Amino acid sequence: MVSLVILALLASGLFSVFVSSRYLVARTKRRLMATEIARLEIENKRAGIIRADCWYNASCAPVGSWYNCNSSNYGSFTVDCRMDNGPGGADYRKMTVRVRWNEAQI
């Protein structure tokens, strides 16, 4: 009887570890997807918006405010971009990409 109780305690502990690790793997996968989405958006903007003919044109790259910059459908991810003047003033641009998603809590 005692051995069954000990075995049940060990089994419940192992089950808890498996459930937690599965959640962490799913969370890490979403974070990696968000990182790749941000990288892709930066590369798309680098090729399309950050060019000489759009440099001072606010319609190409709004400066100083967040805007939705999804260049394609990313499912449950929301992608926002922000373009600011860089450390050298108006001659430089700093691009910030924010990727958000809803994540279930344990």
C-alpha cells in the first residue's frame, strides 16, 4: 500500500513536469515565430520604406508614432511599427517593430 502511494506521488510529479514543459515549448515556439515576424518586417521596410525617395516623405514612413505594419497575414500575431529619427537626427532612421499575441496563462 505504501509503495502504491509513493508511486502515485512520483507519477503525479512527473505528469506535472510534462505538462509544464509542453507549455514552455509552445511558448518558446510562439516567441521564435514573433522574432522571425519582426525580422521579416524590418527587412521588408528596409527594402521598401527606407529609401532615398521616401526618406522625408511621411506617407512612406510615418515618423514618431506606432502604426499597424502587417505586410502579410500573420494569424494571431499583431505587428506594429514605429519609425523615429536616429541618433544623428533626420539623416538616420530607427525602426522599432512590436509583435504581440494572446497567450494563455497556466
